[in-house]
Amino acid sequence: MNDKLKGLALGLSLGVMLTGSVAYASGTQIEVYFKQLKYMFDGLEKKPTAEQGQGFIYNGTTYVPLRFVSEALGKEVSWDENSGTIWVGKQGDPKAVVATYKGGQMTWGELNKLAAVMHLLRNTGEADEEFLKYMVGNKVLAGRITAEQKAALPAEIDKQYAELKKYLAQRQKTEDIASFLAKEGLTEQDVRDYLGLYIAAEEALSAQATDAKLKETYDAAIAAKTGEFVEASVRHILISFKDAEGKERSKDDAKKQALDIAGKLKNGEDFAALAKQYTDDPGSKDTGGLYENQPVTDWTEAFRKAAVELELNKISEPIETEFGYHIMRVEARSTQSFDEVKDEMKSEALEKAYDTFMEQELPGLIEKLDLPKAK
């Protein structure tokens, strides 16, 4: 950027307004020539707002609105005289194929549209190789949906887009979502296409997470008595293999102290009071040793087993874990119904199926990746 451009750009940033074909800078009248310019950000065209100003030519030099390009700080800005295009970041033909895979292709422009939507929704989404693989994987999966799933897709897109518009309206404090998207170089259709891709990819994997398969998994877990889907309220006192000062405590000493505390509890002393006095577990000391309505699968194996098997409201013998000896009392226990856990199970099953596809199948489907290189 030459000195002349720096000075004028600074003036624009301070609010110098252009009217017609005449502008004033430092009190001097100058004649400028406006030209319809095209701005490409990583292959994605964006248009400046009225507030950001308009590009123009003065004395053979092309000037662009500073505020408009400031979002690209840290990226190289270049000018294509032949096409009248300003490039920010990587240069690339939007129609250029950047990925070829069995059954299809993805263009540079398509990838950047998806990255722009991702960035809008999640503040992330660089059009790099990892993102390219990610989106190719979704396109492959989306291409596998059945005719029935395809017919139902528009209605689901409408539903999710309506929710997304509410979210954007609240976040951006505007009901004019179309204008907001236009400032980001996007259309409502771009966002709908993004949503459709994800919805279709999930639908393609849904055969691996049917209610019948999930129920089969649920029943097997209940029969195995692993504690999956079991919640319990457990009060305990931990005597660890280290004392409060971090000094090693022998197993014999820890067990002896645990037996002594268990005896006090069996004689009717208050569990919460003893827990606050003796427990080495900082996570439950202030609650009198109580973990309330917790999934037992969150706990270490021996503790979990006792939480599942102990008779309710009975003081246990000392139970050894890697942390020390525990005196436990299970105060409540319940098993979540299938209907209660079905949605969570489905999400986990779909995520597992998606990861398996991306890691094991997709690499064999990708034939070529060819992203533009930064200049």
C-alpha cells in the first residue's frame, strides 16, 4: 500500500464521505472514478455495505474501503486487474474442483460457502484440508439417503432453519436475517444447503440407530448388570492411602481407620457429621459425603459395583478402590427407562457410526484433494 493510499484510507476510516464523483481530502477537491469492483474472500464474494463505502479510482490508483477489508487482517490482499477482482487470502477459482471422490466432486466456491456458514454459526470453519475432508464425508453420506428420506428432507430443513433464524435474530438483534447474511456474503439458501447436508448425513446413518437396535442394546446392558442406565444417591467416607498432608498411609492403617468409622456408623452416629470430619474426598466433604442421583457409570469400578449391589440404607464394609477405602451407604437407586435414555443413546450411536465412517471408510473414497495454495 503506497503512502497516497494510506493517507486516503485513514481519511475514510475517520468518516470522509464521498458524494457523486467528487470527494474532498485534506480540504482539496479531487475527481475520482467509481468502478464496480468484486471482492473475493477465500473464494467467497462479499459486498460492502453503504456504511463501509465504495471503491474508486484516483490518479490511476485503485482505493478500497478500509473497514471492509479490516476483517481480513493478517491475510494477503491482492488485485486481479483482468477480472477486476480483489483477493483476500487464498486465491482460487470458485468453480475449480478441490476434491474428487467416488461419486462426486466439490468445488472451491462450494467449500467456502460451507466454511462461511460454519464460521457464522460456530465461529470456526477454515477452508483447510481437514475441513474439506469433513465436508466431503458429509456429502458422501448425504448421497446415500433413501427416496423416502429425501422426500422428507425439505420439511425438516424448514423446521431447523426456522429455529436457526430465531437464534440469529436474537443474537444479531435484527429480524432482517437475509440482509445480515448478505453482509457475510451468504444467502438464506446457502444456510439451508448447509443444514440439508448435515440433516441428510445423519439420516443416512439412522439405520444404525433404529429404536429396535437401541432397545436391544439397552436390554443387553440391563441384563449384564454393569450399572449402565442406573442412577444412585450414595453417601460415603473415603480413607485414602495418603493423609491430609499428602503423607503415604499404609493399606493396613487406612483399612483399620475405615473399620473404626464403619463401627461408629453402625452404632448410629450421624453419617454426614462423620463424613465432614473424616473423609478424604474433597468432592463430597461439604455435602456430608453425599453424591445425589448420579449415574453410577461415572464412578470407578469397585465403587460402581457396590452402588449397584448394596442393600439400600445399609452401612457397607470397607470397599477398596485405587483411592483408598470407602464406607458406603446407598440411599436411593433407580434404573432409567428406555424412553428416558433413547435420545441420548441415539446421539451416541450416530456419533460412533459417523466416526467409524470418517476414519475407516472415507479415506478409501477420496481420490484427490487439491486446495489452492496461499500466495
